[in-house]
Amino acid sequence: MTDDESVQMTSRASAQSPASPRPRRARNMRVEMLRVAAILGIAVFHTSQPWFTVVATSTPVDRLPAELQPVAANPAAMWVLGMTALLGACGNHIFYMISGFYLIPSAAAKPLRAQAAATARRAAIIVLSVLFYVAVCAVIDLFTPVAGFGTAGWWGMGLEFVWLYLVFVVVAPAAAWLFARMDARTRHALAALALVAVFALNAYIAFVAPEGGRGLTDWRKLMSAVTYLATFLFSGVLGMDVRAGRAAPPRVWRRALVALVVVTAAIEAAFAVAGARGLFMAMSFKSTSLVSFLAAWFALMAAATGGDARRDDASAGRGTGRAGVAGPARPRPAVRFAAAVASGILGFYIAQSLMNGLWHDRCTALMTSLAAHGGAGVAGAIAFGVAFSALFVLVVTMADRFTRQPLLRAMRLLR
């Protein structure tokens, strides 16, 4: 499922509209808000990533670059960076898990021909969205260089998460076919075995063997893709459970999420006070963080199993971002705003991947110059990074709403 069309998949059923023969899907705005929070977390993480990569090591503070020594020596700053790193990995898990949560159960209920047509359309949306932003980059490159433009790395590893998403969308019908032929107990057992194996290997990578090559063929690099595939498929199992009415109530998931956040925050604070900076990296290493996965799981279930108080009866067009509540009432501005941002998340993912060279170095340099003053300078640099990230998300998603999305609608790929 692409993020553009996911708004109409966030509920199983809706009432028939008297003005249209087609049923309308209800949008669970809790899930849409979670999607927005996830992309904000990813953006903040990418903004602070250059710092985190340098300071979250076992290297003595006095051997770090002079301008980053105030950051490494500041326990509060290290705690914020550690939590931000976990938030970024959690955001990636949420991005994939929301898709699997709705796409796999939906595919399991459709005949093979309908699945094939829907999968082809979703894949076309992703590929054409990439090509749209490549064209945007080509225009920008005429005026100012886009770092890496047109290189194999720019097309390949630069878009790693987008290509993974495409692969997951393509394999989803096969997973749905397989899961539909298992009973719930078998699905749960296989999911548990797969997750235990994946995160055991991830723990080994993060705490024992984090160093070494990171090429495409390195098994540790491939574990990032395997981890996201496992969580994507696991979320499909969760979605099937929710449809069958076997999920725990939302309060259970909310309590689990709060408990996880409190415990994790305490552990990260202990690392910061003790100066155990290397453990920050191990806790959130690449895509291997168990904490980030658990947070994504609990947050998704808390949102998806919630009541209907904030549900928005979506418009008949998929992914349009137009919102309304059941009946004649219009949705609140906050709901409409969240829907608008959520509809542009796929575009944001692509734009951030292809265009980060336009802003990343400049943003990092400004933040580093502020942090070099220590104390309030470090706090100011972090605050600037958060504000910049939020503004970047807003600008890109709103631009996407009025460019890429209308183009795809004109091609009848979005409705």
C-alpha cells in the first residue's frame, strides 16, 4: 500500500454513501497522526545524524572534533540525541508497519486478479513518484548542484528505503495468500520465531560486531532490509488479528508504550550520566533496535484499535487528503491538516532521500557552530534542528500535495 492511498485503508468498513453507489472507507485519524509523528521523528533524526554518528562512540571526548566536544560532554544533549536516534528507527518501522497492517489483510480478502491489478497500480505509484522527484532534482541541478545527482549510489542506496517499500508492496499478495491459509496460532508461532531470530542477530551486530564493511552485500547491511521485511509481515499478522477481533484493547497498548518509553528514557539517561556514549549507538544501531520496533508495534496497535471518536469518513478519492467526518459535519482544522501532511509522506521520503545534499551540510554546519559555544548553544542547536525538521516536513508535504499527487490523479493512479 502506498502512503497516498492508505487513508482509505485505515478502517475495515464504512457506511454506504447515499450520494454514491460505492462504500466509503473510514479514516482512523489516530493512525494518520501516528504517521505524521513518525515522519517528523525521521526528519529530526536525519538532521541530527551527523552529530550522533560522531559523538555516540567510545572515543574519549578530548579526541573528538573540538566543535562537538561540548555536545559529547553534555549528558542532557547526549540523552536527547540517544532518544532521537531511537525515534528515527521507530519512525521507519511505523512507516512499513502501517502499510503491512492494512495491505496484507486487505489482499487476503481479494481474488488473485484484483490483487495483481492493485499491486501493479501501487508499484506504479512508487516508481512514478521517484521519477517525478528525479525530474525535480534535474531542474534544480540546472541552477545549483544536487549532490550525487544521477550516480548509481544516488539512485540505489540513496533511495534504499523507497526500493524496500516497493519490494514489500510487491511481495504482500504472496504473504497474504500464505497467511490466509494458516490458522492464527500458526501465524503467531512463525512470527514469533522469525522476530526472535532477527533481533537476536541484530543484537549481535549492534553489541558485538558493529564495525566493518557496509556494502550492499555485507550481511549486516542486509539485516536492515530483513528487519523491515520481518516487521512489515508481522504487522500483516497484527492486521488480520484486529480484523478478526482478537486484539487487546487500546489501553493495554498505551500502557505498554508508556512503560517502554519510561524505561528506555531511564536507561538512556543512565548511559548519559555514566558517559557510556558507545552504548547509545548500540541501542539504536542502524535498523536493528528492538526498542524502536517495540515502540512502533505498541503505538500502531494503540492507534489502530482505538475507538471511533476521531475517525474521519474519508472522501471517495483515495489519498486525496480531503477529509470529512461521518455525516454533514466538517472535520476540525487539525484533522484536515494531519490528513494533508499524511498524504504527502511518500513524497517526503523520496524528496528527503534525493535532495538531502541541498540542505544537510549547511544545516549541520549551522548547528555545529551554535553547539561549539557549549551550554545554551547546544540547546539552541538542538532546538533549531527540531524546528528546521518540522518546517522541512511541512514544506515538502504541502508542495507534494499540489504537484505529485494531482499528477498521479490525472493519470488515474490516485482516486
